[in-house]
Amino acid sequence: MPRTRSTKGATAAASKDKTTTTPDTPASTSLYTLPSAPPNPPKLFILPESATPKARIITLQNPRYSRPARYLVCPTTGFYEFTKITTPSPSSQPRSWLLTPSSSSSSLSASSTTIQSPDLFLATPYDPLFLILPALATPCKRMFLSPDDHLDALPNPDRHLSNILTCESTRKLVERRMAVICDTVEAGDEVMYRLNEAKLLSEIISKAKKMAKDLPKSMEDKFVKKALEAPVMSIKSSQAPLPALAPPSLPTDESSADLDTQSAAAASSSSSSSATTPSTEMSESQLAATSTAATSVASRDDLEIISSSLVPSPEVLSLQRLRVSFSFILSSYLPPSLSAALKTQLPSQIDFKELDAYLDTLQKLRQEAAASRANDFSGKRTRDEEEDERLEKKRKLAEEEKLKKANVSRGVKKLAKVNVTGMKKMSDFFKKK
């Protein structure tokens, strides 16, 4: 039966419907369906072992940045701040924590937990006097006030501070730290406090000295060693150049006789002619070994680098560590206005003249080294430019020669290959006779 137009159209329409409906129903390639991520995933906190079950995580105002921050407060051990430790691995390598119960755990219901975030929050001791400083360091005239009046001046949106101060041990700890940096007077049965910047400076210096005794390696390398490192000014060797070695000479008759005698004593069966050749080869090998050893010693001496005679003394290193520690405490825990005032008062308590003199000399050396490198760079550029000019001239001459050869016709090229030895030139026929 012959095909009709309607049959062909119906078949095409059916195939078109199949092609259009196929993308609407994608095939699932996953065998398992993962649960959606929780909106507030759990985080890993490391708390001190000495913290009691009454310890609480509260929200207080950060004295440096004036924004809410989390703190751990224990009635027995005091205040702690949380230090966030971030993994240095790139985002392309995801990390996570797997927490499992210890083998000594008696709880049968304990199970393993996986924490997706690789961050770690470590609770470290924190001095509560930093939390009180924004209320004590008022820009207006400072007056003797009660602890409650000072604490009421602190921002406390969540009422966490007032709640923890209801604990008697925590309140006594705060008042004891206030007495360290304040002048006190007694008004009846109550003690009044007013900030004393000299006492506060002494307290910050004592904290900086403790910190300077054991600086972290990263801070020691970046802010102490690298900051006091002198530039490399010269390279020299500790030994004079070795004299040139004389070439090996052939043995004379007397020396060959001595060598023959020694070889005969070692092996009586060898003749005088055969003893001379091994002895000569042995002397040449010894000479080569001696020259190799001397060359290796000289090469080690030549690699000795003398940076500079400017080396920081232990006193300079100690002062630099103290200054770095003091600056770190001011920039991390104190309000900006108060830290600026204490920084100007620091030279009155500690003499940094030796450190400042070293830094001035170091700055001059660095400027001289930078100028020397700039001169070397400019001279190198001049030599490079001269070399470039010579290469450019050669390139132009080569291009001109190539252009001349390209303009020569084929007939002239063939005539240039003809041997004209002994033949007269055309000009000879037109000379006057």
C-alpha cells in the first residue's frame, strides 16, 4: 500500500512529541538522597577542664571594636574569650571534624558526630578589666563612682552582664580587677573607683613583659627577627686564593730508581720497567685527589656570606619583643582613644633609646642598599640597551642584504656564476689606443 501524506505527518508529529517530552523527565543518577544542611550547623568548642558545670557562654560588648562577642564565664575560674582557629587549607580541599567517644566512656548511647565546619573555637583566659575599661575611660571629667554606676554605663542589650554579676564570686573578681587600675576612696560602707592611667599603664607593661618572654614563633619571625635584620652588604671568603697547582712531571732517572726499589720491596717478581709505570700512575691519581679536595674546601669557603657588622644585641631584641607585645595588647583589647594615650606615655616608663638608635642605623643601611641595587639595575639596563642596539644594527644589515639579493634578476644571478677568469671586461674594448 503506498504511503500517504497524512501518515508521514502523523509519524513526524509523534517523533517530535517524543523529543520534546524527553528533557522534561530527566533520569536520576543518584542512588542516595542526602539530607539538607541544617540552618545552624554545630561548632566545635574546646573548654578548659577546670570549668565547672555552672559556666555559661554569654554575649558582651567587645571593648576594642564595640560589637557583641561571645565569652565564657565560670564562677570559679573566671572569664574566657574564644579564639577562632581557621584551617589554612584552601576551599578546594574541604575539611571536617569527626568526634567519637573515648574508649573509657561508660555511656552506651554515646555515638560519633561529624562537624562540617573545620573551624575550632578555643577558650583562653581573659582579664575582665578590659571589659570595664570603656566605662572607666570616659572622655569627660572622671569622677569617683560606685561599681554599679560604672557597670551600668556599659552597653548590655541582652542583660547578660547584670545576670552574671548576681553571682558573688564573679562580682568580687570584677571589683578586685577594678582596684588594680583605679584610685579608690571609701564612702561609708561602699568603695568608689576612678581610673588611674598610670596604674593602667603599669598593668599593661607587666602583661607585655610576660608575653615577651614567650612570643609565638610567627610573631617572633615577622616582627622581631625580620624587623631587625640588616641587609646583605658584601660577600667575601675567609681564605686567600689557593696557588695554582703545577702540572704533573714525568719521573727522572733517580726518582724512577727509588720507585723501582720500593716496588721491588713490595713485589720482588716485578721488573724495574714495570714498576715505573704503576708508580707514575699512582702519583698522578694522588695529585688529582689532592686537587679535588683543595677545590672543594675552597668552594665551601667562597660561599661564606657576610651580611653586615650590624647585629642586634640581646638588649635590642628584648626591647623589640616588649614593644611588639605592648602594641599587640593595645591593638587587641583596649579602646582606640585609651590605647593612643597609653602609647604616648610608654617612653616615660621604659627607655627605648638603644632600640631607636639601632633602628635609625638600620634604616640608613637599608637606604644605602636600595640605592646600590638601583645603581646596579641602571647599569645593567645601559649594557642591555647597548647590546640591543648592536643586535638591531646586525638585523638591519641582514635585512638590507637579503633585500638586495631579492631584487637581482634571474639572468644576473646566472651571469654571476659564470667563470670569467682570463676574459677581458667590456670596458677594455672602449679604451683609447
